[in-house]
Amino acid sequence: MATSPPDHSSLLVELKEVRRAGLVRLHGRSLPVLEEAAQAVGAGAARTPGAAVEALLRLAVARLDAGTLRTAAEYTLGLAQGTRDWPASSRRSRAASVYGVSVERFRKDHEVMVLGEIAGHIVRLADEAGETEEPGGTAGVRSGAAADEWGARTHRTVDAWAGGRPVRLTVHLHPVDLLRDVDVVVSPSNVYLALPEPYKASVAASLRRAAAVRGVTGEVLEDPLPDELRAWAARHGTSGRAVLPGTVAATGSGALARQGVRRIYHAAIAVPRAGTNDYNVLPADVTRAVARALALLAEEQGRHTPPLRSICLPLLGSGRGGLPPHVSLAAVWAAVDAELARGAAWDVHFVVSTPEAAGLVERIPAGIRPVHDRRPTG
């Protein structure tokens, strides 16, 4: 059953409580309005209530205009890197410095504006989540219908528009390690470019597993992806430390070359959350990583025979990163659309794991709007 959107004034009250407490003290606090909104949006599924609220706040802040507003918001709530455990006074002081005003003036004026903008975006996030639900409890019916539409097929082509011209996309509905004849696959990574163990279920783990060179009995003879990432880090002087979110490291594809996959682009989008097994992923970092991957494809294109021309993208950050699939797709498509609009002729593929996610990609022709502007089309 659909729920009503959260009340703006109630959100403001709880946002002020978050500001005072800080992110490290959220667990166990009573924040019913924020927790209900996080559940409605699908932020931080299967996490503790405090972590779900933090995921919701990151989604809302990512929608703020880049610049002073977003930066001040990140310091105010402790979302900026390295500030989650800062006391409230230190966070407020740093946020005030963003606007170049006194702490007292920031408290009375700018902080109220910043928290109000965040509350507004939370309301809109909840509205958008409600719009995806069918009245009468038909969500399960829609899920089944999406699966029926695909049947036994594993890929489809989609005609879309970018920059006033038609482009064709390919949507794959199967595990990423079954891709064939796609030159480049983009793999999500953390900012330390540390790959998960091959027995994990993530995209990165699946690619590592498929790229391994094995003996006749299945034993691993070579594990090229982590080896090449370590070599990349050594060449760029980043061994043992984090790279900036949005960085992309290119490696070979190991045994995947036999399937026509020639390069793996490791997109550093996930920032580990200290003391937990969770990650923070910002939509803006996803967009930057995809833009960098497309730029890297242009740089490497002519170094290979035949030249590289196709690239496959998962919905980055929609797994352990906690981004709802529609938010991830909007962030990915922002970079793809900009690249295609300027005349690039790449063959773009998407790989997803559910019919529902495939349906999101297939609706691109209807006009996917940026994540900060998703209004009903009437």
C-alpha cells in the first residue's frame, strides 16, 4: 500500500537532530520520519536503521546543486569524507567557511536553508518512489509481467535519442561473465581498487572469476585482474592508498579474451565506511566514473586491432553501494547521453540482473530525466 510523502517540517526537526548527533551516533536514535522515508525510497536495504538514514541523506544531498550548497550540506551532516565523527561545532564551523560567513550567521540563516533544501529533496525522493508503485498492490504483478516480456531472451536492442539523433543500445539480462564480443566492460570498484574475493556474488567478483586462467581440473593458474591493478597502482604512485572517486583503472581481460572481451575498466566509486562492511556511493561519482571510462575508451581505441568500439555498463552502485536502480541508471545515463550527444559512435551495452532493471533501461527512449528532475510526465 502506498504511503503519503513525509512532512517537510517533521523532516526538518529530525535533520536538526542528525546534525547535532552526527552520523556515528545515529544507530539507536528515534528518527521515525527519516527511517520511514528511507524504507519508502529503498535506501540502504537490509541495513541498520542508522545506515539506512545515512544512505537516504546521501541520495538527497547528491541532488543539490554542485558547489557551495552541496559542500555545505556535506559538512553540516558529516557526509564529507573524513567528517562523520566530527563534533557538531566543527562541522558547523567548516560549513560556515564554505559561505565565508560567521558561525552565528550560518546557524541563523544558511543552515536553515541548507537543511530545508535537503528536506525538500527527501520529499521528492519519496514522491518518485511512490510513483513507481501500482495502486491496488500490483507490484508483484508488474514484476511477473516484466519477466514474461523477456521470456527466454537474454538481450534486446533499444532505440534511443541523444543529441537529436537516434542511437541504438543493447540490454543484456544475464550474469556479466556471460558477455560475448563486447570490447570493454566497466566493473565497479572501491577507491582502493581492491577486488572482492572470487567466490563473492558481485559484478567485480564475477569478472575476476571469469578472467582467471585455469588448469584442466579448474585450479587457478593465473589471477590477472588483481595483479594488473596492483601494477597500475604502482605505476601511478597510489599503492596502498585510496584514489579519488571517479578514477578509472584499465586492465586486460585475462581469460575473458576468449569471449571477445578485451578490456576491463575498473571504476572507483565505492568509499568504504570505516568500521563497517558497507560503502558510500554518490551518484555524482558514478557519472564522473562513466565519463572517464568513455574518455579512456577514446584514448585506447586506436591502440588495439581492430579498434575498440563497444562498451558495457552495469548499474554502478546499485548493489552493495545502496543506490536504487533508477538513481544509478540516471547517473550512468547522464555521462552516456553527453558523450553520444557530441557525436561519439560507441556501441553502448547495459548488463542487468533482473527484468525490472532491464525495463528501466528500456524506458530510456521515453526520456530519462536527470536524477534531480523526475516529474510525472502526465
